Amino acid sequence: MRYLEDFVVGETVELGSHQFTSESIIAFARDWDPQPMHTDPERAAASMYGGLIASGWHTASVYMRLLVDNLIAGTESLGSPGLDALRWLKPVRPGDSLRARITFLEVTPSRSKPDRGILRSRGDMINQHDETVMTLEAVNFFARRPQ
């Protein structure tokens, strides 16, 4: 298990990749973000995007899944109070393959609760053209190594 003390400021971890399809984009959007640019290829083609694009929430959800599968599952995570920033920088289109990575920015043991601390991080989603399509800054709680 990885504890708070095991995170090193400046370290970057690659979290894997995911390919978006028209079908997955439409299915996610029908349930969670039913705007025409995500659900209707014809209306999306006539929009400012010139075609179907994934919901930003779909991109963020894929990031979360890759984060849990490839990092969080092997840690003593205590959850998160939220994000400090989330930016969708470029549209994600059918056929795009995004890779996720996380960089650890700050590791701070709690002063009032010695069994835990805070990890601040930056997450990135990068497409097959090496363009960053999404960034986020997160705050997570992790347990400290037992004495």
C-alpha cells in the first residue's frame, strides 16, 4: 500500500489510456449531458464544433477511472474534498485516444490529525497528437503510514 509519505513532490505517474468512440460519447451524453453536440451527429456537424464531441464530464470520468485503476486502488486513500480547477482545453472526438497522467504538487501532513494528510496534484488528459485536452488540480486525503 502507498501512504501519504510515499508520494514525492514532482513525481509524475502515467495512468493508462482510453479510446473514445461515437457510441460511447453518445451513450454517456444521453445519460449525463444530453446536449446536441454530444448526442446528435447531424446537429453536432452544423455546430461550431463541426462534429460530435465528448462531454467534458465524460473526459473527467474516464480520467477518474484511470486514476482509480492505476493508482488509487493501491493506496490508503481517504477521499477528496474536491477540485481546485478543471479545464477542458480542446474537444475530444470519436477515435481520439487519451492518456492520463498525474503529477504530485504538494504533500502536507495534517497538523490536527496525525494519521492523515493532504496531497495536491495536477491531472492531465493528452490526446494522440500530444495535445493536452483537459487539466485538473485536485486535493486528496491519504492515510499516513502507521507507526
